[in-house]
Amino acid sequence: MRHFSFRTSDSFEPSLPSVHRPRKDPGTSLYRLLKQINKGLKHHSGGGVGSWGGAGDQRQRCIVKVRYSRGAGSLRAHLSYIQRQGAGKNGERPELFGNSEKSKLTAGEAAKLRHYRLVVSPESAVDFPLQLLAKKLIQRIEYDTGYSLSWVGTIHENTEHTHLHIVISGQDKKGRQVVFSRKYISSQMREHARDILTAALGDRRPVPEEERLRREIKANRFTSLDEVIQMVGGAGTVSMKSLRSVATPVRADAAIARLKFLEEVGLAHREGRDYTLSPDWEDSLRISRRFVSYLEAAKHIRYTPKSLLRLYSPERDGRIVGRVSALGLIDELSNNNYILVETIDGRAFYIPLYRKPHGISVGQSIALMKSTRAGPSGGESPSLPRRTPSSSTPSMSLLDVRYIKMPDEKLKSEVMRLGKKRSGFGLQLS
């Protein structure tokens, strides 16, 4: 998956019909950081990294993330995903809107071309109709590029932030192939969204502290509330009394609510009025910022304490054997999938993959290991450059692994070889 960095000073150059590929500026620390994080990601699809905007900019804030991919199968899967039951208002199926039919997007020559997937998330989604935002954003893109775009959209209300999904066909209504430059994707789409919101709502007003803290309580990332918890939890234990001694009443109440959330996702354990933090709670939150389904996947753990969930590293963890407890998409935008495996030696691993793992399902037993070439009964991703894992910073790349299905008899042999008797796996061990 290719990611694009952006800088607030970027201008844009619409590309019609070929892609404009500006020279990357290695002079910014942000670019170097993003390049390091995203090294080794897949090159068959790409995207833009969204941002609220630069400091001192009083326009309305809006994140716009963009990816692209090819193929009718990939497009159909994504359209089904953004229309899935439960993603809309009150847990309903979200309505599809736009100027095209889903069947037209996935048929004919258009389905073979690169299509674009956008996620648009205003800071204050309740203040402006998102369906109208989608239409106005498409109009501005059409004005810039001269395309007559075919597109559809949905609104998701099942997350902390209500947001908008837009899918733009690879062929416009005049039969032309749709191609956007990298600079346009990485900067100008976001700038248009911010300008549309600012024209309607005026300049952004400071968010009250209470509202900002409320948003942080259940955020799947490391927040300012976690900094407060970190400050008083040096020994791994945080008391409510200690929080109230270092923070204002409002911030202390929010930090206590944050601890309850950390307990829900298996990163803390309550004992009386104290909370004991998981040793890797900070790393888990930072991993979740990159792989947004990481903490959600922990809810599917059946046989292992949630605090033992780790991001799988082939170099560190080697070959693992266990049950598949969950399969799913890493995020709402990409084709990348994950497997959640609980192993026979009492661990649990989140394994991010490029492709949906074929031939395995939840409840099956597998052996999983690093691979540079797929075998007859396994699956693989394209080879990636070898990366040396750090003990302090978790790897942020997707993984190149091979998985092999294992019948229960073979799994029993593995268990007996290790001298382990893992309870709850449904194995009758003699």
C-alpha cells in the first residue's frame, strides 16, 4: 500500500490524463518519518495521508484519506463493505448516494481501471450535511481536472467520528480514464474539503476542553489522557487518588474514564481503586493508530488474556501454531486484512496481511511462519525488504508470511511435544 505525505505549502497540478509525479522533498522531517514508517508497503494501491491542517490555520479541520486500487473484485468487495449492516445510523445499513449505480461502477472497462477510495472526516461532522459535502467536493475536483466523474458515497456513523466514504470510478462519464496526480491526492482534496466547510461554517472556534477530552476517552491511539496516566503510572499501577493529585478535576475524571476503556480492551486491570497497566499498553495504542482494527480484534480473543495480544514479528516470534480467532479488514479503506491467532503456548498474535487469507476460517488450526514463496497449502504476500525489529518500537509494515492448515491430530502432536495442555481449544489430550 503506497502512502503519500503532504505539506501545507504544497501547490497542486491536476493530471489529465497522465499522472504527474513531483520530486519528493527529502528536506522535511515529516516526510522522512512517514517514509520510514511506510517503507516496504505494497505498491499495487496508494493513498493520501490526511491531516487536520497546519498550526495557526483557522479554517475548519477535515481529514481526507485517499487510496486507489484496481480490479472489479476489489471494487465490489469495498462497495459491499462500506454498505455493510451496522455501519449506518442506529446500526442500520448506510444508504448509497451519488450520480452512478453500483452495478455500473463494477462492469465493463471501468471496473478494470484504477478506482479511488476516499474517507472524509470533518472535525465537527454534525455541523454540516456530509452528503452535501461529498457533492461539493466532487464538483471542485471536476472543476480542477475537467473530468465528469462517476461516483457513489455512504455515511458511516458506527465509529467515534462520523465520516464519509466516496468511491470514484476509474472512467468518467465521457469514457476518459481518471488519473489524479500524487500531489493532488495528498493535498488538494483535503484543502477543498476544508474550504467548503469554512465557507459554510466560518472559521474554526477552539474546541472546549471538556469536548476534546471526551473524544480522547475511547480513542484507539495514544492521547493526552494517556500522558497523564503514564506520568503517575511509572511502576505500572495507577490510582484514582494519584490522578486527582496531578490533574484538574475535569482532566482527572476523563483519565479515570480512559482507564476504564483501557480495561475494556485488555490493556489495564482494576484492583479496588487502582489500575494495573499491561506492560505493552503504550505500544498497543501506537500500533492501533496504524492498524485501526488492532484493539477491535482483541475483543475476539477466546482463550488468552487480552493483555497478551502482540503484533506478530516473523523475526522475533518465528513459527507459531494455534487457532484462528478472527479474520477481518485492517481498516475501512484498504484491501489489507489481518488474522488473529491464539497459540498453543498461551500467546495471541495480530498478523497484518496484504490479502485476504484464502482457505482458512475462524476456528481452524494453522501453523504460520515467515515466507518468501507460497507453498501448495499456504498463502503469501509479495516479498518485502528485511527489517530489523526494535525492542522499543513495533514494526509498522505489513507482513510476508505463509500459513498452513493443521488437522486436530497434528495440533495435538504439537501440544504434546511442547508439554502444554492448552485449555479451551477443544482438544482431548491423553
